[in-house]
Amino acid sequence: MQAVRNLFRAPWSSDVKLSDKTAVITGANTGIGKETAIDLSKRGARVILACRDMEKAQAAVKEIAESSGNDDVICMKLDLSDSKSIREFAEAVNKNEPKLNLLINNAGVMVCPYGKTADGFEMQIGVNHMGHFLLTYLLMDLIKRSAPARIVTVSSMAHSWGSINLEDINSEKCYNKNKAYAQSKLANVLFTRSLAKRLEGTGVTAYSLHPGVVQTDLWRHLSGPQQFFMKMARPFTKDSIQGAQTTIYCAVEPSLEKESGGYYSDCAPANCSVAGKNDKLAEKLWQLSCQMLSITWE
Ligand SMILES: NC(=O)c1ccc[n+]([C@@H]2O[C@H](COP(=O)([O-])OP(=O)(O)OC[C@H]3O[C@@H](n4cnc5c(N)ncnc54)[C@H](OP(=O)(O)O)[C@@H]3O)[C@@H](O)[C@H]2O)c1
């Protein structure tokens, strides 16, 4: 089974060390985020797990410290569906952390039933895009002071099926859970593109990526038959360790130092959709996000 999986894997590896570096990883108590945390810890980084469920987060801290041999791992409360929680998290990081070299915007929800965040945003665009947009904004000064630094946002190939509904980004008129997920993942790609432009010359670079089709809890909202199909497709999918590799590549690969704003898959540059390269759309999304969050970010 593993041999079949390996046929589809990129053999990237790197011995880059991250001593004296600090990383924040959202949604790091499970799945791709947890495996990313284990890897960055093994490289010597101080790792902050930014999680909404502190019980799960504490258990992950223990597991990560044990498997990496690095006990410089902590967890902090972050609920990306609530701007108050995001502001409290960022305030604590800005106050207590002298540097932040890696921000990994990893947390995500997929095809959930219609719901709204505390700020009234549709849940998928709210958590996957708006939450990370605000988080990045609030940590920006610290990240810039810590340059060289990287901001890695976990998107998905599902972004290719998406469009940004600027007139109804919260799907209030019509909700299609697949379209809403694809919209949020396209927003991740466009955000990274716009962010990179704004960060030119600062020593901070930005990347978005597709991790692969990975066996994680993300599929919790799929229907019974869909879950069954995903189980049957297991030999052609990645486990969480494999699923974390492109995130880790974007976070540490030295050759990416001079690149910014791009999209990656299987530990290599990849083509995003035409919409994902639309700078006008990216700018409109940026302005709309600022307006919805009541922030000014030129
Ligand atoms: N798995 C795949 O096939 C696949 C494919 C393409 C892209 N991705 C992307 O990969 C990323 C990681 O997903 P995964 O597969 O590792 O899924 P996962 O195992 O479900 O992990 C998602 C993480 O996000 C956290 N999260 C959800 N809502 C949150 C909120 N409001 N505030 C803070 N954290 C929140 C979850 O916390 P709880 O544990 O408390 O729920 C969990 O820690 C996501 O952005 C996803 O879109 C995954």
C-alpha cells in the first residue's frame, strides 16, 4: 500500500535547521498542521500551536514535544471564527514573542452546513480566508521585524473550481457548500498573491499550496457515501506526514527565498487557476476583506 502511495510522492527532503526561529501554526492539533509542527520542532524551532480547542491542543503539545525531542512547543487559544479571539491571540503573541519567522495559515473547514462566524461571515470564507487575513494583518509588524520570514497559507486544488462572489461573498442568497469551500481556497491563493506584492523588499515572502488529497479529519462533513469513497481511494491519497511536506517545503526550502506569491504542490511550483492569477480580482478581494473586517491595510 505504501509503495503505491510512494509512486505519487515527491522525494523532497531538507536538513535546514530552524534554531532561533519561531513558528505559529494554526489548526495544529491534528492532521497536516500537527505533522508540520512536529517537523518544524525537529528542526529546532519554537512552535506555537494556535488552536480553538485547548484540550486537544494540550494533547498535541505533549505528542509533538515527545516525538520531536524539542520541548519548546506551546499552545495558545485561537478561534478563527471570531475576530475577538483572533485579536486576543495576536495581542498575546505581539506582547510575549520577540520574533515570528514563520506564520503557517493552515487551519480550515470544508463543506460544512451553512453557518456564520461571530462576525457574521459564512463559516468557510470566514475561517479559511477572513480569519487568516486578519491574523496575518495583526502579526505583520512582528513578522517584518523578524525578517527573513515566511507566510505560508494552505489552500487546495479545489481553488480551481472556485470563483469569488464579490456581490455575495457570505453566500446569503444561495449556499452551495462545495462552491463556498472552493471560494475560500481561491481566496487563499489570491491573498498570497496580493500579500507578496505588498511585502516586496521587506524580506518577508508568501506562498500558497495544495497539500494533496490527505486522509485527515477535514472530511468530517462529507456524506456517508462520500466518506466511503474516500476510504476506498486511500491507496491514492496521502497520509498526514506526506500531506505536510509541501507546507514544510514552502516554510524552509532555501531556493524559495527569492520567490514570493506563488502556488505550490508536491513540493514544487505548480500552476494555479486563471482566476488565481487575476490581480484585479485579488485587489478587489483585498479591499472587500479590509472593509468587512473594518481595517486599513494598504
Ligand atoms: N485533507 C485534505 O485532503 C486537504 C486537501 C486540500 C487542502 N487541505 C487544507 O489543509 C488544511 C489543513 O487541513 P487538514 O486536512 O489537516 O484538516 P483537519 O485535520 O480537519 O485539521 C484542520 C484544523 O483546523 C482547525 N480549525 C477548524 N476551524 C477552526 C477555527 N474556527 N479556529 C481555529 N482552528 C480551526 C481544526 O481544529 P479542530 O481539531 O478543533 O476541529 C484542525 O486543527 C486546511 O486548510 C485544508 O483546507 C486539506
